[in-house]
Amino acid sequence: MPDNNTNNNRKTRKPANAAFDSGLGHLPPQSLETERLVLGALMIDKDAFTVVSEILRPETFYEPRNQKVFSAIQTLSINENPVDMLTVVEQLKRDGTLEEVGGQMYVYDLTANVASSAHIEYHARILAQKSLARELISFASRIETLSFDESNDIEMVMQEAEGNLFELSQKNMRQDYTQIDPIVKQAVEIMQKAASNSGGLTGVPTGYAKLDDMTSGWQKSDLIILAGRPAMGKTSFALSLAKNISVDNRVPTAFFSLEMSNVQLVNRLISNTCEIDSKKIMNGQLDDDEWRRLDKNIRKLDGAPLYLDDTPGLSIFELRTKARRLVREKNVQIIMIDYLQLMNANGMRFGSRQEEVSNISRSLKSMAKELDIPIIALSQLNRSVEQRDAEGGKRPQLSDLRESGAIEQDADMVLFVHRPEYYHIYHDENGNDLRGMAQIIIAKHRKGAVGDVLLHFKGSFTRFDNPEDTYMPPTEGGEIKGSRMNLPPEADPFGPPPIEEAPF
């Protein structure tokens, strides 16, 4: 009589070649056979490495000894030495890893079953996909572990998750080459569009005639650094630009302020638009004429495509997420950030603050290219400007950019906001009257000329205007027409005007 237990065992026993039960565990994504095919192809075709050099890295391979073989092939190729099974064996000997990979017979076996390298790029991309999948699994596992630990600040965990995911995406992002024909067509279309615009504008208009003439507007994919010492009016100038762009020209604009609240920004915009003293906007002590001016001009702000974000301590990863959404959902065409040194790169580790700022700067440039819009980032200058004597004009220089030389390197354009009047300098070397004026110094411009643009600064209105072109002399029995700023000091009956301090 048959044993029931034996029959039961026969029913439940799985064949030796049964599929791996995913309910019991998971093997990391891998393809050892494809790894061997790729390595073999690299050793039988001297041109194969150039095909896969941007796709594969040693860590792309799952099998450790395959990583070492690829490293040897990579070293030979970089040094422009021939690659075959003999030279690879010799390189592994020099690396001291030949025995670790299984000796020379393992290397010889890699080429035994490979006839050609015809499909090597396809196979390499399979390995790259599996490697990326392993990295994502490792990333998710670490975030899961940190999230289960209740002693961790969940906001910091989220920041680290964003940082690691951003770093992973950057490492695996590859831009393929493009044949020249479509690029030529795009360039001609831009030229035709510029020809149809007054002033030859090809980018976002600044609202300042001379600045537009020198820059042709803010250009797509450009990183523009707007720098200056405290009290020069950086934020005022950035808000004047935002008002010109979004209110006057109705171009969707995003303004990220890490220093001021949204209400403070809007108060300054109201002062700028309605020409009412910013102090009165704050305390509400407006006279009847100012209330009427407020009621009339504040309507210009209605419906303006200006999007404000006052998130403090904004990280580059949060900014990237928000910027993508604004471009996708609101068609934002320019982003402004006030200011760069208040940003952070949480989730990534750096040896110094300088390294962190360098990373933020590179990320902003990368973001401008990815979103294909200009990004204007305000930046502080170090104290070197203050240490120069008055004869030097206290004029800022590129070396004054604070905390990182990478800012200068990454920027397509660097502009300084400089008010010589603040330092009791009333005339430039050409004799131009600088009272009530601000110099916008274009110190670096990859696509055009450098030089200075003079603008009229109205500190009480936190506003920058195009200067008046001419001075109208007084008529008989009348009053002076035009601005006192255009009078030479000896002709001004009231003496030098008071210096206007910029709130920021």
C-alpha cells in the first residue's frame, strides 16, 4: 500500500528548474551572459570601445570580475593602446587583479563565443538599464530604512531623497549628438524672429532700451548672475525687471525670494508701479492724491503672470521640481532667484560651503539648459569692494563674487549693480553726472559685448528707470523742466541731492 506521506511529498515537490519564486525574494537586475558578450566584443573589435564609452562604466557590470576586466579595457583604450585578450591579460597583471578574475583562461573564454561586435551598443544599453535599476533599488531601500527610523527628521529624509535622486539622474543623463541641419534651421528662425521685432530682440525684453540693445533681451538657456554689495539695490533692480517683463510685457515670470516674504515683495511692487514712497506703503500713511494714484495704477498688477515663492532655505532640488511645474503648467519663460547664497543642496555632502555653492551654480546652469529659459540669480559680493580707495571708483570686479569662482565660470552673463553716489562719487571718468544714477555693469557676456548701462535709481520707489535723454533749461518765468540729476554740480542751485539708500 503506498505511503500517503510519500504521495503528498511528490505532489508538493517542485522540479529543479522551477522559476525563482518572487514571493521569497528578488535577485538584483542582471544579465551575466550579456556582460560576457559585451566584454568579448570589446576584445575582438578595436573600434568597439568608442561605441559604448559613454554608456558603460565599471560599476555598470554586476559581476565583480567583469568590472575588473572592463576597467582594464577602459585603461588600455584611454591610453590609446590596442585592446585584445593578450593586452587585457597584461593590463590585469599590472593592476594586480588577474587572479581575482579567474586567471587568463577566464579572459580567453570571454572571446570564445563572440563572432562579432555588431550588436554591442544594443547589449550595452541593456546593461546600463539593469545597472540603473539596481541603483534605484538601492536608493529606495536606503530611503525606506531612513523613513522607518522615527528618530530621523522626515523633512531631512525628503531632502536627502531629492538630492540622491537628482545626483542619480544627472549621472545617467546622456545627450546625444545632433546633425547640423535642424540646428541651422532653428538659428535662421531665431534671426527671422529678431528681424521682425523692433530693436532686434531675440530674448525676453528687459524693459531698458540700452540693456536690450546690448543683450538682445535675456536669452534662453542662459544663467545670468546679478551681483552687488548690500544697499546697491539688487532686489529693487530684479523687481523692476520682473515688473517690466510680467506686468508691462505680460511674459510669465517666476520670482523665488529666499530673503523676503511675498507680502514684502508685493508692497515693493506696488511702490514701484504706483510711484508711492515704500515707507508709506508699509505704514499706510498716504495722502488723498496718493490714494487716488494707488487706486488707478494698482490695477496694472491685476492678472499679471508673475508667480512668487518665498520658501525659506530653498534647496536646488525643490527649486528644480517647482521650476519644471511652473514651466509646464504656467508657461513661465524666465526665473529669478533672490539670492543664490541663501540656497542649499540638502541631501548631498560637501567638504566646504564653497563646494556646495559651486554645485548650486552648476545646477542652475543645467536647469536653464534643460528648461530652455533664462535664469537670473542674485548674488552677494565679498568685501573687497569696500577695501578699494575712492580713486578706484569702488567698482566691482568678477573676482569679488562671493564664495565661489564657479559662479563666474558657469554664468553666461554677469552683471553688477553699482551706485557710485553711495560712495560719494558724483562723476565718472567721462564727466557724466552720477547723482541719482546706477551703473549696470556687464562684466561678462558670452554672446556679446561688455560695458555699462546707466539707469535712474529711485530709492523711495524701489525702482530703476531709463534715464532722461535731454535736459530742458528753464523758460522765462517758468520752472526747471527735467531732472536735477542732469545739471552739473556748479549749476545746481540746491547743491548735490541727498543720497538715496536702497532698502536692500
